[in-house]
Amino acid sequence: MKKRDATSPSTGCYGAGSRLPSPMLESSRRRIVEQLDDSAILLDVGGWADPLARADWVIDLMPYATRGLYERCGWVAPRGETATERFTADTWVQRDLCAREAYPFEDDSVDFVVCSHTLEDLRDPVWVCSEMNRIARAGYIEVPSRLEEQSWGVMDMPGVGWAHHRWLIDIHDGAIEFALKLHGLHTRSDHHFPAGFWNGLDEEQRVQSLLWEGGFVYRERIFTDEAETDRYLRDGVATGLAAHPLPRDLASRARRLRQRAGRRLMKA
């Protein structure tokens, strides 16, 4: 995974030593462009860092003039798409996506909406999903998988998942579910995948996606007691390890960490 360059005040690039959050899967990006009719209206929700050139409209908190952070910082290969951007400064809507104010589009007026690697960052992804359902006939959502977001050391520093992400997300059966990413998962070895697990995942395993038409189900999963939270986090790890077994050296290390954590809990 490509490392970031040194901090540059002029570009807004982050400092060295951290990994880069994934852009949209290139295969998905290409499929959307190839399969969407040229007359279709496409809206990119939260696309500022790596806007889809095919988009007719973009809505984001950040301004049009500073778009394309990923390419500007060298985090993705130059796409050469700027000259072919269909959106313009006039079709770039700058606003807080979570302000609970209706987006400036009529019901079912957008043919296709894309929201890639945005919902996990937001304080109110449920509202954003409700607006996408209202204004669009179909769309594509991409977010980090639980395999990635519950992995230790993703950012090449102590911690689980991406530090700026607010949610653990599950996509299944045409529904997307958001669970608050509690800080406690950093302290329990049975609540996250061990160091090194993330490196064994390919780019498709690090994300999950929802291609929808006519609407989709969205909700927040709210935990009412500690035991329920514990089961959710432990089961996510257990399911992930069953599908992606650890190499022997990582498995031994993870087992020692779980035993150590268990002893600490018994003493508490």
C-alpha cells in the first residue's frame, strides 16, 4: 500500500508514515462508467477527494476548487480525467451532507448516485442514505469491510481501523447497517483482528459494496448493553477468522494476546 508523502501545506496532504484509505475499486469505477447510459444523470455524494469524472453533479462539504486530493497528493495514479469532467463549478453543491436539510434535487430526479468511502466518515450516515433513497433511482455504495475496520495496525500505528472513521458497517441482503465504532475495541484483543491480518487482505476484501435499484434498507444498530456489544465485536472477528485463517505465527501471537487479555479481565 502506497505511503503518503511528507506533509505539504499547499496541497493539504497528510504526513508520511500512514497508509492511504482505499479509493473506489477500479473495477467498480470502470463498470459504472461503461454501463451507465450517456444521458443518465449521475450524482457523486462526498466525492471531493477523488471525484468521479462521469458525475454530472457532486455534493460535498469541501469546495470545487480544491477537489481531487488523492491525485494531487500522488495517492492514486494520475487519472487524466480533469479534461473530461462532466460536472462544473455550477453543478458542484457545497454543503454539510448531514445538516438534515433536503439536498437540492427533486424526488427520483437522479438516475444514479455514487457514495464511495464517505458514509464511514460522517456523523449521520442514516440521513445521507435517506436522501440518496429519496432523490435517486439507483446507485452504488462502497465502504470499508469489517475485516479492514476491525484490523489492528491499518494505519501503521497502534489502533484499530482508520482513526477518522466513526462507524463499523455491515452490508447484507440489500441493507446497510451502521454500528458506532466504540473506542473499547482498541483494548480487547478478541474485538479486533491482530497485527498483520490486514496485510493478507486483497483490495476487494478490504471493502464491501451495495449496488441498488429502487431503494435500499438503511439503519443504525443501537446497543443497549455491554454484553450485546461484546458479542457483536467478537462474532465479527470470529467470522472473519473462519473465512480468512491466520498464518501460524500470527495465530500463535493472537492466542497469547487473548490469554493475556483474559487474565486482565479476571483480575479486574
